[in-house]
Amino acid sequence: MTKKSICIDFEYDYDFLLIGICSPLKDYQLCYKLNQELNASLSRSDFDIAMNFDDGLEKAYFSLYEYWNDQYQNQWYLITNKCQIECADENQKQGTIFEGFAQSRKKVKYLIPENSKIDYYIQVHGIFNDEAKKSLLKNIKTLDRVVSTYEIDMMGLRSKENLIIR
């Protein structure tokens, strides 16, 4: 009896506006400023985006804020790109009196590693015309302590599957 194997190729449709934001603000501070400037109601989601690194030995959680715009029927997400995790390094200082003591250190992990300069992403799902994009970018750039803001081309990202929110 011959076995047949079937291969199904599935490509996610990345049909959303993606904006990168560089800012030293904390996520909740940026969310507050965005809500004031854009008349939005971004609020902390019930879950964060969880990612496994180094073969499941390290787990990072990236903050997620969400907002449903009734007027334009758009779903908005504010996502952090950086996360600090603590790692225990057991075998540091071998051959000294501190041998065997666990020492923890912090590592920075990125949701999209190829864009490590970006601190936050805004995803807007739904219909968004060019004028609305320009207006949104301009309004975000005017926020206090926002260094830069720009639209990101999804096809240029290698880790774009990390932006899929389930």
C-alpha cells in the first residue's frame, strides 16, 4: 500500500497598517498619551504576547493594548517590541569562592529582532486610506517624548509572524 502525503501551504494575510514608534516612554505612558491625542481608548489586554526563546528555556512577555474603533470599524493594537527577562547563570565565576552560586542577569529580547531600534508597534486592522495614515503618523510624531514614527513595510520583515495576534 502506498502512502500519500499532502502538504498544505498557508500564508497569513498581513493586511494591516503597521507603525513603528521610537520613544523612551513606558508602555502605559505612551498608551495614555496616544489615547489623549488620538481620542482612542487603548486599554491593557487580558493577555500579553508570549514568545519562547533559546529552545523554550526562556520565555518573554510583550505588553499588548487594544482598542476597537466603532466609528471606522478598525481594531487597534499597541505592542511593545522590547522585553527584559531575568536569566539565571549557574556557572559564572568558576574556580573562585563564588562557584556554584546562581547569579541572575537581565537580557533584552525583541518581538521583531531585525527592528531592534523600534520600541513600540501600532497595528491597525481595517480600512485605512492614505490621508488617514498621514494624519495618524503626524499626530503620533507630535507627542511629547516620541522620537520618531514611521510606517513599516510588512514584506520586508523576516519575523512578521510574531505580529499575528491570536
